[in-house]
Amino acid sequence: MNATLIATIGTRDLMFQVQSGQWYNIGDDQMRGDIIGEQAEVLADLGQDLLTYRALTQYLVEHLEKYRSRIRPVITGKLLQDRAQEIDRVYLIGTDQPETVRERNKDTIYGCQLLQDWFVQQHPHIQVSVVPLGQDGTNPSDFETMFRWWQRTWPTLVDETSTTPIWLCIKGGVGQTSESGRISGLSRYGDRIQFFEFEQRRDQNIQGIPSDYRGPFSGTVYLWDRTRQQALKLWERYDYAGIEDILNPYFQQDPKGFSTLPTWVKAGIAWNQGQFDTFLGLAKASPSAAAQQRGGKYWWVAYEQAQLAVVRLRQQNTTEAMLASFRAIEGLLWLWAQETFPKHVITQLDQYPLLNQSITKQYPQLKSLFNPNSNFPNTVLLQGKALRSLLEAAIPATATSPDFKEFWDTARTKRNTYSHRLGGLTEKEVFNAWGGDIKQQSQWEKRLLNCLNMITDQPFKTLEKASLFCTIHQQVQTAIKDYSPPTPM
């Protein structure tokens, strides 16, 4: 689908060929040392003593038949030369202010008419309209006023229900007009808006070669500062699905600039969903040696589950925090049993593991777990008393551990109760479920960590340091803070 091009026209948008064959910018009235300004060269060639840009362009409009072949667009010329077949409509926005306004001398309304005529001659398939700005007293230099002007004008230029691409060339005119057009357009049309930027090359322009251009650039480039702040707020809430949603246009536009950030964001989504194997596969894109080393250990998932409980508590999702915290230790105990006693533990799909009576050869004190008169005298479900007995036989220190005492005697009971209760939990109830001595989050985290470390025999000082996700989480923050979109030239 062909695009609609909207351009704000400034005083530097046109060039004129003098008798010598050189091309000069009609609106460039600056002196360069002792060198006469380009506008003065044009006036001298025309034999006119017109002192303003408005008067000069009006003169050219009135004598268009004579000078048509000597007028060219300098800013948008190359873009139109390359991509005219991709454009259906063009709107040229030019100032046309009352006589009482001092800046009227630099009005571009006649420059728009010169450009319109050039379009008709060069690209007759394109519909070109001139949009006057300022006839009603609107001040192009007032941002708020211009923002309201754009809001009124946009519906007259572009159908909001259409999917037609919108190309903006808004370097011409004052900055307030351009910036208000950029922001209001993006707010209204989103990703339909695309921008072109231009780089003036005087050495080429004087030969009649129009300026180089870059683009189209997605409008997201211009909204990056705001998007960055939104992404960091989502990061604080661990909302990785939200981060991916608002950053995805940037990922597509500048994949090299973001490097591994899109992968880390997907890793965060998987981690939030408890899909830790998927998380690990994505996390290994990180240069962190810990991801490579810990990923081979059976116990690494348990620390992630415990850290997930911490995150859920920070998110005030207390019910999930309680369930995840208990799940971290109970799940680790099953993994530990299977890893430590592969000949005596039988894994069952979607059921509790089974402990075989053969374990009693290593730990005779476990004989009481097995009932010779039952239907399955040689096995017992590895849960509750059986799991606790096996742990205390293999790691005797857990039998006297106050942390494990609260896990077995309090947290396990509360977990079952809370799982069947309607309604939510308070933070205090989560802490009380892990012992009456737990009054604050740091104590709760320490209890979880102590239980995990006793099983794994690891020296981690905090859950955060034990979690691979926390490393990725910090890298995501740094990448978002440090990223800068490619600057249009």
C-alpha cells in the first residue's frame, strides 16, 4: 500500500539554477565570510531587489512559466526521485501568517506552491495539496498551540481507520511545529508513522544534486526516552511480558543494537512462568560463567523457585509467594533423593516418587517406614514422614535444624490449609506459616536459604546471589538504560 507523505516546508527547501549553471538555495541568506549568501546570488540572477523570502517565492510563482525548469526541491528531492512510485498523496504544510506578524516575511506558502507545481510536472500520479498554517493567527512557534493545531489537522490529512503508511518529513519550519507534529502523530497513528531525515551537502546541492536522506525510521526512535522509563518501571515489577510488548518494535528495528536483550527478556518470561529449563537455555546466551556451571547441577532450579517466591511477595502476590516458597524446598527434596539414591528411589510421572525398601540396607532405622502386610510391602510414597526420615538419616543436622523444624511442623500444615482456603493471604500470614519468629522478609528469605543450603551443601549467602535469574535481571536493566536508538542523520 502506497504512502501518504506529509512535509513541513521551510525556507531551505528549494534551490534555483542561475545562468552560470550552478544551483543556489533560495532561502539561504547567510554570508560565509566574504562569500555572498546563496539567496543573494539568486536575487542577482533574477535582477530583483526583493528583501524577503516570502516576496521572492511569490515572484517565482507569478513567473512560474519562465522559471519552472530552474526550480528543484533540495530537501525532499532525492527521496522523491528514489521512491515516488511508493507515494499516493503529498501534503505540503507552509506558513501563511497575517501582515501584523513579524515573521510573515519568512512564510513558506509560496514555496509550497512551487513544490506543488514541481510535483505536478515530475510525478503527475501523486495528488499534492498545500496546507496553510497561520492564517487564523496560529503561532508556529508555540508548542501547545501547534499541538492543538495538529490534533485538528490530522483527521483532514489521514484516515485513522486506514493502514496506509504515513511518511513524515518535518525538518522544515520551526522546531515547535515539527516536534508537536511528531508527538501528536505518533500518539494518534502509532507505528503507521515513519520518519525521514536529511543531510544537507552544499557541495552536491550547488551541482543540482538534492540532499541525501535516511529512513524510513520508525516513530519509536523518537519516543525512546519515554519508552525506556516505561520499560524500567515494568522491570521493577518483574513484568517481562510487558517489557517485551513495549520493546518489541525496537527489537525489530535495531536487532544488532540490542544484542542479547531480546533473549534475556524471553528468559525472564519463561522464569516468571516457572519454565526453568527454558529459562536456562535462554540464560546461557549470557556471558555469565555461573549460568554455564550451575545449569549442570540438579539443585539450581530450587534456588530459582525460592527467588520466584521472593519476587511474588514483592509483587504482593502473597498466595503464590507461599506456595512457591514451600514448593522450592519440597521439590528440591525429591530431586535430592533421586540424585543421591538413584538405586532406591523410583520416579513416577505426575506422582510422588517411591522409596524402595532396599534403602534399609544403608539406613536400617528406616525399616519402620515399610509395612510388610500392605499391598506394596517393598515401597512407600516418598512424602511426609518418609521424606523427612530419609533426609534426617542422610543429613542428621536437619533433624536439629530450627529452620527444617518449621518447614516440617508449621509450613507444611499451613501450605495444605492455605491451598484449600478461599481468599488471599496477608504478608504476616506468609511469615507466620514459616514460624512465629519470622517477623520480616529478610528473616523469611534466610529460613528458605538455610533449608536449601543444608540440602545442597552450598555456601550461598543470599537467595539473590544463588539465583541465575537475578544476574540476568540486572543485565536487562543495564541494557535498557544504556541503549540508544540509531540517530537519524
